[in-house]
Amino acid sequence: MTTITVPRINDSQWDFRTLWRIWADATHAGDKVTLDFQSCDFLRANAVAFLGGLIRLLQYRGSTVWIINVGPSIRTNLLKNGFLPAFAGEAHPGYGNTVPFREDWQRDSAAYQNYLADHWLGQGWVEVSNALRDAIIERVAEGYQNAFDHSQSPVGSYTCGQFYPRKRELQLSIVDFGVGIPSNVRECVGEAEKAADSCMDWAFVRGNTTATKQGLSRGLGLDLLRDFIQVNGGKLEILSHDGYISVDQGGVSSRILPHPFEGTMVNIRISCDSRFYRLASENVALVNF
């Protein structure tokens, strides 16, 4: 029996390293793993999606996983977002301000886009036109599709999000445990030694796509998502194996991660300000995007 302590997890670089440490400990443990939440009083949506996917990965590999000592400070939220109902069989009280935990073992693009429309951008937490909402959802859904088309994730894709009223912030995280973006880009461009940060940069170049080759799904459509995030003042982060790239108002930056993990995590943080966002191509008098 291996017991792994789950601490408080936010979304800083230190928190990502904590998740990678949990992944390393769990995937190198035996066939009995206990996740102990006694020291945890807060979990960001990225941690919920990651831990949910990790549990399924361990189960897929034949391990039995127990969840213990979930304290009252996080139990309510883990019930609302569906994490505890999925893994501990507890009753679901309603979603509240969560974007529900979702697990997809098989690709269902239409259902996934409906999920994003209904539970993420369709809740009124951020004001966007229907056309812009659909364009953003289409781009985000391509990241989801990549888990089935090219990442070779054995347990599919995992998503969770949260609206934080005090911070006026909307977060969404998508996780898979596949081969990762750097590996796909290296295969596509035929450069086995291409550095991970350069691979992540390649994925953000407008027009770069491997739609006809085994690799990164359709270029991910990251250019529109990048532009919206920068106008909105939000943040986009993608962590994939040893590659990392982020987008915010300060620009785009990439680097090599010192502690890689097997998979990809996409974190999207949107500022829920008072502006109304539209595509520039929409025929309206006022255009914010």
C-alpha cells in the first residue's frame, strides 16, 4: 500500500511541480494507492482534472485507488464539480459555480462542445457574442480532440473548471496522459532533437498544422485563442512533457520544464470583466475583439 499526501494545490509553477510529484509517486507505486486529502483545504480546477485523470490511469493499469480524509473545506466543491460523485459514489448536489468534472474515454466532439457551451462560456460569467463563443469553443475542442487523434492517451481526456466570483475569474483545464505536444511536433517536422520550448513555439505559429500527418491536431487553432486571451487580460498555459508555453498581456513565453510528466495540461484563465467581446468581423457598431 502506497499513501500519497495531496496538499493544497493552486496553479503556480510550484503547484504544477506538486502535481508532477504526485504523478511520479503514484505511477511508480504498487497496485494499491491511497490519496490522502487530510492536508488539503483547496484544489484548483486544474488539480481536479489532473487527479481525476491520474486515478483513471492508475485503475487502467490495474491499481486500486482509495480517497480518504477529504475535509469539509473542500468537500462541498468536490461534490458540486462531480469529482467525489465520480470516484467515491457520493450524491451530486448541483454544479453551482463549477464547470463540472468531465471524463471522456472515447471521442464525442459534439457532446464536448455542448458541454463547453452550456457549462463554461454559456453561463454568462463572461460576456461574449455567440459567434466569438462558438469560435473559442471550437479551438478549445481541438485540444480535447487531440487526446484521441494523436496523443495516444490510454484513458482519454479530463476537464474541469471553476468560476471564482471574488476574483472575477473563469478557469478551465483539460488534461490527458498521452505522448505530448513536443513529441508530436518533433515527428511532424522530422527533428528528433528539437527542444521542447521550440516545439511549443511552433504550435503557436499561425498556419502550422499537421492535419495530414500524425502529430499535433490541426495546429490547435491557438492563434485566435491567444489573441482573445491577450485582449481579455487572461492567461493561457500549456504544459506538455518537458515543454511549457504561456500567453498573457505581456506576450508569449516558452521554456523547458525541469520536471516533465507524461501528458498535456491546458489551463485557460479568463477575466470576467464588464466588457462585451465580439469578433472584429461581426457587423456591429462597437467591437471589443
